[in-house]
Amino acid sequence: MKPSPWRCADVYSLLAASIVISGSHSTEESLYFWTKSANIRMEEEFTATPNEAVSVNPKAVYNFAVKALDIDSVLSISDNVDAMHMQALVVLERILARGHPETSSGLRYCAVRYTTLEAYQRCIDMWKYALGESSPIPRFRFYLDDLCELGRAFWKIYKRNPASFRVVDVYDVLRWMIRYADELMSPLAARTNLRREILHWLFIHLVHLLCCLTLTDDETSTFRQLLRELIQTRLRTVDGQTLLHLAVNPGTYVEL
């Protein structure tokens, strides 16, 4: 049976998005497929497809990008690499949904790219969106390596310009890690004892970072509440060490 025009348009859009996110093909290839998708939409005179997983309104994390439905929209991003990456994420979320593994991989890829470009706040925003409260992404898909990269991004911003540091970002990530500590520590997520210990160290580094900041009374109150919640998790390494043991033992210091 011949596929419907809207399905063909979506297939071409997904091909273009996958090419952009993979980083292994030329810009011309992705623009070619987005143009084919736009041509189909214009020929069939439709702007929405019945199988769209979700309507993606302009979001700050995507730099308020909107889906490119016509040739002019495609051409407007053709000379802007970042705009093409944001368009790819919009396409993935629109067609596959936010929690789909491909969408998750796209978010992670862009976060790493921003780290390479030293755009650390954009990197943090992207990772926070990937692990957001409303995201159905399975917790074990959020790899420990990514959490470590997120921790490095926090430190980079703090060392460069402490005044621009957003304390709420650390609170959000720390709160998420505490909430899903058991899942993150599971063999499915951590896979090895060393990786579980690295997660312990990451908790300590985030707490140390917060101790280095000048906090308001409200921020201090939130910090203390998070510390209480972290202690209540009773996390221990395979040899029985608690977070306190690791925090005071120079032998367990890890440079992020």
C-alpha cells in the first residue's frame, strides 16, 4: 500500500533530523531531505500530520525554534548550524515524542556539542530538559557519563563567573539524582562497582560546589533540605563507605 503524503513528509523530516544529530553527514544532505518534506507539504497543502506525537510549542531550550513547514523556513536555517540542530530536536520531539530514545539521544548529543563549544549554560539547560520531571525517559538511559559532564559544566561556569551561576540548576539536578538514587545505583544503570562509586563522588562534588557559593537564606534552607534527603538515602559503596566517609577521605577525591 502506498504511504500517505504526510507519512512521506515525516519520514524525510526524520531522515534530515537524524543526519544532523549524528554529525556524520553533510549539511547539504539534511537540507535536501527537509526540502523534500517541505515540498510534499506544500503540494498537498497541509501543515499538520495525523501521527504527530505532540505539538511542540516554541521552547527556550530549543531557542524557540518552530517546525519548518515550507521552503522559506528551511532556507532560513540553512546557514546556521545551531538552528539546524534545534530544528532536528523539534522534529524528533514532534514526531517521536520527548521520551523516545532517539529524542533523548538527540538532546544528549546537543548537550555534548555545547560542552565542546564551551557554551556551558546551554549544555546544562539541554541536560536538565532531558531529565526533566515531565520526561518519561527511563532513568537508566541517562548515563552516568552524562551526569559527570553536567557536573563539569557546573564547575566551569562557577570558575569563569560565579556571579552568573544559577544555583537553582544545581538544586534541580541534585534533587533529581536524590529522587532516582536507587535506580541510578542499580546494576542496570551503573553496571560496575566503580561507576556506582563515581556517582557517590558526584554527589559530594555537587554538595561541595554549593558550599563554595554565597547563598541567600532561602537558598541555604533549600540546600539543607536537600542534604537531609541525601543523607536519608543511606547510600553506601560496595565496601560499606557512606558519603561522609568519601567526603573526608583524600584517597577518594576525583577531579571533575
